[in-house]
Amino acid sequence: MRPAESLWSIAEQELGDGEQWRQIAALSEGHTMGDGQVFRSNGFLQPGWQLKMPASYAPAAGVDTQLDQVVPAAANEPAQVEVVEPGDSLSTIAAEKLEDGNRWELFTASRDKPQPDGLPAITDPDVIYPGQHICPPLPASPTPRHPHAITPERTSRTPSSPHHRTLRPPTTSNSPDTTTRRRSHRRPARPQPLHQSLLPPAASRPSAPGQNTSKALRPQPALGILGQAAAVCPRSPQASPEVSASDASSPSAPPTAEPAPAGSSLNLRVVLGAGALLAASITGALALRRTLQRRRRKPGEKIAIAPETSTAEAQLAAAAEAGGAVRLDLALRTLARYLPTADPARELPALRAARIGTHSVDVLPEDLAHEPVAPFVSGTAGWWAPPGDADLLDEGAARDVPAPYPGLVTIGSTDTGDLVLLNLAALPALLLDGSAVHITEVCTSLALELGMSPWASDVEIVTIGFGEDLPQLLPTARIAHMRQAAHALRDLSERLLEARQMPDTHNQPYLLLCASSLHADTAWQFADLIGKADPVPVTLIAPASSAAAHFLEAEILNASLHTPQHLAHAGTDIIVQRLEHAAYQQITTALAVSGESAQPAEGPWRDVPDEPDQLPQPAPAESPAPATASGEVPVPQTASQAGSTGGVFAALVAASADPAGLRLLPASPSPGGEPAPDTEGTPLAATEPASGAEAGGSEAPKDSAGNGKEPAGAEGTEQDLRAPEIRVLGPVEVDGVAASGHGPRSSQLAALLYFRPGRSADVLCTDMDPLNPWSVNTLNSRLRGLRGALGSDTSGNPYVPRRHTGEDPYRLSPEVRCDWTRFLQLAERALPQGPAGVPDLERALSLVRGTPFGGNPLPWAEPFQQEMITRIIDVAHSVATHRTPPGPLHDLSAARRAVAIGIGADDSAELLYRDLMRIEHTAGNRSGLHTAITRIQQINQTLDCDLETATEQLINDLLHGNGRNQRKAP
């Protein structure tokens, strides 16, 4: 066995041009080798394999062993054959080879001859298939040409890195002396495999050379001599829906572990080229950016957000599904947590890939013979899967365990919808064929998902040739952009030098995502450095056109294919994931807007009070504050000091979800003698809202965003309280609709009609389901049900008016009420009154039942939800500010209730936690103060972000200060 043997080196040595490796690959693609394995041009060569060579090949000395064919050629078959390609016909081949398209010798010579790969024999001159062999008439004694053979002494390089696998030595066999070649004028392209096979387990027996273990395939006919020469048939044949019983048990069947549901099944969908995890990453990035927007604004200001949700954001939000990633992450961290305990000398098993299905997750170990490690058990074809009742770490405990496989990222999906994740940290290189645009889309998808992945917080990602704006757009600090590959080369050299001086960084992967072609010298330098990078995991993703010559064993994927292709490293066929460029542009626009400065306060919101300049004097505490062993008060660490594990993925997808209630310790009596509220064991967000009638006050329905409902009347105008009400300051509810069989969706439809009146049927259908829009019939049916549920006003007019013409808008009656409009009317009337307006502010807060629109609103509601959250926080802060200091309004219980309602709408609102700290400080409740501090630090750790400067300063002043002046938020 000679080192560094590959298709490139064979082509360079035998044909004098390494670029001709594609011809060798095209000629042998899909053929079964002597050991029963199917040749894949993106796989590894094995000892004993025999390759077909182009017709121009002539051995320098002697005769090599010939190709082992699946179907032996007939005794009288000519030594040269032509391979049918898409668009070929017998007439076009005859015109080229015989200079006369009307000659029939090709059909006569090829008729009824056995064909490779199970293709049918040629029996009709008008019907031929890609991949069939055409036998042209040749002289009686042609000079034989011999294919190149790979012998045990002449084979591909035995991989030294742990992600490669060496199969058992194959058997050898002789086969007829034939050469298959393509016409020289055509540049051979990488053909699609005709078989869908998997790498068999180490214990599996190779199938016989002639045995067909793949699914039955239906070949696509090429054009006949009477066909249309301009049409081109698909290169990849379609799979037949019929599969034999033997296929299910063959090693080439897709490996699936036993279903292990751990709750409801996942809904995995690919939208705009993005899988569920990439969609969750994008949705999470937007959620976190908007959360940071809200936190960094001053009271009364409004965050910048587009008035309409883009199509891409709406569809990706609907497709986002992080449940599988959470379960996979917990399973892998559980493995890493308990493996050293069970066997201290045992190392983490190397993994090739992972897979997330609708009911299960599983992983593929590097060594298929490796015994599963808890919590995993054996699955099918060497895969491991955690059982449904696996004892996994909870999410809190899992954060303390470093992610063991940070390089896992979605590379594509199977034809059944399962997501396939590749462990990039186990590969030196992954190369991409196809157009430059599609290669960029694949690289962008990898960067976006890795940039927000829950297990990739320690990964260093470098983008070259794309993604210049990603470091500024994503809320994490994992991505760096290099303008030139030479800059990345220098940075990699410095990273490896750093690793030698700082051994604790050895396990932090360094991923180079390059969308532009590399200069030959630069590619060679990357290959040289990566070869010496051990033990630092370094991976290059780059175009194959410029890097294949230097990464001879790298897997190559075609980024331009929309059909399944074989991923040898995972032993399965995938459709490569690549986010469409148009969708990426819409997402980057939304990310850019989410980074804009807050808009100045306008109108009544200018009267939202600032944070106080001085700390209130605390009341004497009756119980001592918790102390450490040394007697000092413990100072909780900031998120950066605590060391975040990057558990942001699931938290961000559900960034607007109803929070777990903040529980406070019993408070000490307040200075005024009032008893502290009994909050022990009671969620801070739990407050009984008032009904519509109890809220009182006149209302003028309106939408401050300017794109909702028209004002129904001037302030002070009484409305009919018998009219139905839409409540969106919490889960969406509509009077009279809950009893309907379609209650939740009908309530969402009513809210959509209220906030987005005048839309067309098509837009409404898409708003209600961005991925699978309703039909107009469904919309009309739901409207009829909503009309019956809401009823009519005192004049007999339905609250859901009928449309008399196709031009009439879809809308609700102006009499329909909404808790949001009442909230705005109360708040905007009260804020200019200062302390005198507190009762109205508290009445407005009594309408809030949680996060506006619930934890998972439809995408159309996102702009409204963001505005509602900011206004709820402003009102809660105003009440807390007026109720905390001594004076006629002093009421710490009311202040706590206001803060609790605001945190119920947004549990990451740092402004309200600062208010809560002041409240507990004023009450002399040292335990409650520590509880509030710990809670906000836990939230920041989950979100992988630091405390705001104002919060850190306030904590320092409260724990160590003497009531001196504090710094205000900048």
C-alpha cells in the first residue's frame, strides 16, 4: 500500500493530468467492486478495487488486473463501449462515432446485451437510458485497453485521523477485458449514484458482486433516434415505490433506530432550503437581538422593528423546531457527564454524525463496532439512540457540562425528512462542487447554524468570501470574517501557536468556511497546516475545484443538487441544506433593523419616569441576610464570570414563551409597618387580571403602530360593553369563541382581522399558516364560524360583516373591543398625570395576563408583540417607581405586583429586575434581593449575554454601598 493514493494521484500518474480524476470517477461510479461495495467517487478507495480508465489510457508496462463488473460482458462484446448520457440518442452517437446518424450498426451491436447496474437491455432503438453501454462496431482484432487496478500494494491512503474507517481487506476477481469510455469532446461531470447504499456495519458480510441490495430503480429513458434532441432527461433515476422484502434488511437500507418518543413528535420541515435547526437558529438570533433592543432602550423609548414581518422570517419561524436539538444536546452532555464516572480511563467515543427524526435522535460512532455508551443503546446499522425512558440530565445540570461535540451541524436532510448532522470537527476538509452561488448558500447555512448552536459556544468560525456582516448581525461572538484567504491562513497559524502555549484550548474547533476559490499555493498551505494541527480540530469547507488536489480524501458534495446524494461519512443519502439567497437577504435586513437604536419617546410616553438617581433608605431587616462561611455576603457572579455554556438555542426559539414564575423569599416588614406579601411558593407573574368591565374607563380603540384599527370614538365616549372582546395581552382569547371546535385558530383569525384589517383572502390565508396557507374555502368556513360565535350588535349587524362583493375588505365591526386598546387608553391618559395617574396605570396592568399573543404567536403578530411588551414594561416600571419611595403612594406590595406583571410579559426585562432590587432593598429584604439578583443572572446565562452596566453598578451599590448616588443607565 502506497501512501496518498487517490483518484487524483492515479490520474496524475497514469494519465499525466490529475484533473482527469473526474473521468475515472464518472466511468466507475455506481459499479459494484469485488468486495461487494459500490464505488462512490466521494468515498475512499480500497485495496483490490479495479477502476475503469478512459480509452486514452495505455499501461506503461505489463497488463493490470481488469475491472470486476457486476454483469460480465458477452464473449463477443467489443473491447470499447460508449456510456449513454442524458440527452443522447442512438442517432446522435452514430452521427458522432460513425459520421452518419442513420446507420443502425450501433443498435445491432448493442441489442440485447447485458447492461451494468441492473439497467435493462437495449431492445428498442428509440429508447435508451443514461448509464447503458453502447457497443460501436470495431475492427475484428482491436488493441485491448486495460483498466487501472488498485492492488493491496497500490491503494488509497490509510486515514490516520479518527474519523476514517478501514474496511476488511476485499477479495479480488478477474473480469473481461473491456474499457468503458465517454466521448472526449464532452467534459465529464460528476454523475449521480444509481444506488442508495449505506456503509455496512463492521460485522456485516459484503454482498456478492452481482447482488442488488439497493432499492428498485426506475431508469429515465434518454432520447431515441426519433426523439427531440433538445430535451434533456434527469440524470438521477427515480426510485420505484415498490421495495422488495429483502431490501428492508439489507445493509444498504437507511439505518433507523427504534423510535424513542420523549414527548410529542417533532414537526421537521425544510423551508427556503433551511432545516428545522437552521430555522430555529435564525429565529433565535432575531429573538435575542430584539430582547437586547428592549433591554438597552431608555424608559419610554420604542425599539425599531419593521411594520410587517418578512415572508422569510414568517416561514422560518413557522418551521423552527429546536426540540430535537435539545434532546440530542442533553443526551450527549449526559454521556460526557457520566462516562468518566463509570470508567475514568475511558475517552469520549468519536462520532461521525447525528440524526434527528420526528420521534428519535441517534448518533453514528466512528467505530461501528464500538459498544454503545450510556445513555445510548444499539440502534440499526451501527447507530446509537437514547431510549425513550433514558435518564438524561435536566437542562440546568446540563449547562455545567461542556458540550462534548461542538462541531455538529446540519448538513442536509434525508428523503424522509430526518435531519443529518455532520461532526465537522472530525473532518479535515469538506469540499463543495456546484455553482458559486450555491456554494455560498451552503457556507452561509453552516455559519448561521453554528453561530447560534447550543453546543458550539467554543467553536471559532472564520468566513472567507462571504458573511462580511455576520459578526455584527449575530448576537453571539463566534464568527470572524476575513477578507482574504491569506489572512485566514495567518490567523490559523497564530491559533495553532496559541494552542501550544495554552493546552486548555486544544478541544476548541477552528472552522474555516470559504466560499471563494483558493489559490493553489494557499490551498496547499491550508492542507499543510491542517495536517499538523493535531490535537486542535481544524476543518476547511471550500470549493472542490481549487482544493481537491490538496485534500485527496475529502468528501465532496454537490451544492447545486436538489436531489439526494450520498454522504459517505454518514453512510446515507442527503439533500444538502442551503438557505436561499433571497431569504438570507430578508433575514439580514431584519437582523440589521433589530440592531438599530431605539426610537425617542413620543407623546405620553415621554412622561415615563427615569430610574431614580439615589437609592432609597432600607428598612431595618429582622432576619439576617444569607452569609458565607466567612460571614461575608456572597456576591453572585455575572454571566461572563459564571461561564456560560451557550444554552441559547431552545431559550431563544421560545424567547417570548410564558416564563417560569420568579419565586421570592418572604420579605421583612416594610418601614411603614405593612406586612410583606406572601410570595413564598407563588409565581411572581401570577396576578389575577380584571375583567373588561372591572378595568373601567372609557376607551378609544386604536393601534399606536398606525397600522391596526381605526379609532372608534373620542376619549370619553362610552362603548357597548356587551360587544365581544379580543384579548391579546396574554394567550389570545375572544368572547364566545372558546367553545368552538376551532376556538384557538378562530381566535387568532379574529385578532388578525382586528390588527390587520382590509387584507385580501390570499394574504389572510398565508398569515394564518405561512408554510401551508389556508385555502379560501377554509378561510370562509372559519369566518362563518367566527360570525356565528361573535353574534350581532343591538341593531342586528354582525360583528363579522358579510362581504357583498369580491372587492369588500375582510374586517371586523368597529364595535369589537380589544384589551390592548384599553391598555393604551388608560396608560396614555395616566402617564402625563405623574403620580396621580398611578391608579389608571395599575388598572392597565390588570389587563395583562402574560406574554402578549401567548408564547408562540403567529409571525404576523411579531411587530405588535414587541410594541406591547415594551409598553407593559414601561407601565410596570412607572408604577414601581412611584410606589417604592416614601410618600403618600408608598406601597411595596403594589410595586411588587407591577413588577411581577411586567416580568410575566418579558422575563428578561432587566429594567424591572433593577426595580425589584430597589423594592427589596427598601423593604430590607436581603434574601429577596439575592433572589432577584440570582434570577436575572440565571436568565443572562441562559441567553449567553452579560448584565447591563447599570445592573452591575446597582448590584454593587446595593450589596456594598451606603445608599450613595448611583449611576443611571446610559
